[in-house]
Amino acid sequence: MNPIAIAIHGGAGTILSALMTPEKEVMYRQALQEAVEVGHQILLQGKSSLEAVEAAVRNLEDCILFNAGRGSVFTHEGKHEMDAAIMYGATGMAGAVAGVRQVRNPITLAKTVMQHSEHVLLVGDGAEIFGRSLDLAFEPDSYFFDTARHEQWLAALKADQVVLDHSALPEATTDRKFG
Amino acid sequence: TVGAVAVDQFGNVAAATSTGGMTNKKFNRIGDSPIIGAGTYAHNATCAVSCTGHGEYFMRAVVAYDVACLIEYKGLSLAEACHYVVHDKLVKQGGEGGLIAINQLGDIVLSFNSEGMYRASKKNQEPTYVGIYK
């Protein structure tokens, strides 16, 4: 029987080592462990890699610590715009959404595009209308609010910078090491 | 940005990527995550890839598909292809970030060239690996 395996990654939204307290590090490690084991359990049950990657990413989207789904960062306008894509190596089929708001799990919307439309990529309110027509879960803006993200946003506004997941906060810029 | 790559007992691979984008982004800017071939790609004959980092560079370099092409057309291993793209091509263009990749054999590669990377993996019944590169 083919080996089963899964790997995950998470960008935390401008949290740098300077801001990573030991308590936070424990929280991140626990969240990563939980997500990878959710996906691994699905593989152990003999289900597909497609279901496993969706479940693992949903778990990370539901976790406020990561820049996706619930923990998404703020745009310039103070909103949350999310993107997601999924692809299955057995069939070459793929689904993706971009610039969507208030969708609880963008990765599930992307999979829905793949499985219930003839398209690959849907964007903006059209993608949201498609998701609502198939009864996917939507949440109010308050569901996506996080104080730490809001502070990062205010700092980025003040510095007039667009900031990556892992790059420095404008005022926290330190000499960066590269792996 | 978060992502996952997996291979199941049937030898099928899959990739998934999801992101909230960049803090303070304007003009409906979209990065590589939802672009098939740039931030997300999967093909049983080569690999499944999910990327995180400075999206503009990953889009221009079509990173996820580039890894698969190096395997398919140049015969590189998964590790060689990932290392070349992340530590050679991307770095030369100033692109920061990384990727996770897996193939049908269950080989896992967690490549990155900048800080702020969070990774975890689990193969068969081996212990779970969790790593944070600060």
C-alpha cells in the first residue's frame, strides 16, 4: 500500500521572533500539531488526499493565529479579503477563489468551485453569490476581528506599507536572517 | 497564508492553499495562492506544492508548476527541484518565502528562504514533526 503523508505550512501575519513569546510559540506549535493530525487521521481512514488537505487547511482557517480564514489580516480599507486554491493530482482538477469576504472557509468554497462548476477561478462577490447558492457558511465581519491583527494594520497604515505574512512590522523591522 | 499537501494510500496527491493576503493591501491585490501553477499545484506524476511568501515573485516565476516541470522534464528529485527554485531562482529575484511539497512516494520537502515560517508534517505512523523558523 502506498505510504500516506501530509505536510502543512502557516504564515502568522507579521509575527516576528521579536514578538514571538514562549507562550505564543506553544500556541502555534499546538495549532500546527492539531491541523496536521486532523489531515493525517483522514488519510488513516483511507480517505483521499483531497479530503485531507481540505480538512487540514479548514482547521488552520478556523484558527485565529494564522493569516487565513478567521485570522485574516486587514486590507487598506480595514476589511478582510481572502483567496484559496485546491488541486487534485489524480484528475488534474482544480478550484480557486480570490478576493472573497465573510466566507468562513475559503478552501471549501474553492473545492466547491472545482466540484460544482465548470470553472477553475471565481472572484469577488460572484464567488460569494456562488457559495451562498450552495449554502456554504458565511460569517459577519466581527468573526474575523482580532486585536493583534488590528494593531498590525494600524502600524502598516502609519508606515504606509503593505506587509507580508512573515515580514517585519514596520516599527519592528530588525536585521533579517535568511534560511 | 496556510497550506497543505498530502498523498493518500492510493498514491493520489493533492495541494491546498488559503490566505488573508497582505496587511494594508489595496486595489483588490491578489497574490499567488489562488493562482493554479503559481501558489498551488498537484499532479500525481510529479508532486503537490503549496507556496507562501511574496506572491508577486511566486506568480512571475510560476513557482509551483516550475517545481513539477524540473521533476518531469529535467529529472530532478523533489528535494533538488524545491531547493533550486526556492534558494536559487527565487532568491536571485529577491523573492521571499517558501513552499511545502510532497510526491507519490511520500517524500516531503519544506523549503523556505526567510523567517516567519511555520511547518508540520506526518508520514505513516512516524512521530509528528512541528517546526517554527523564527
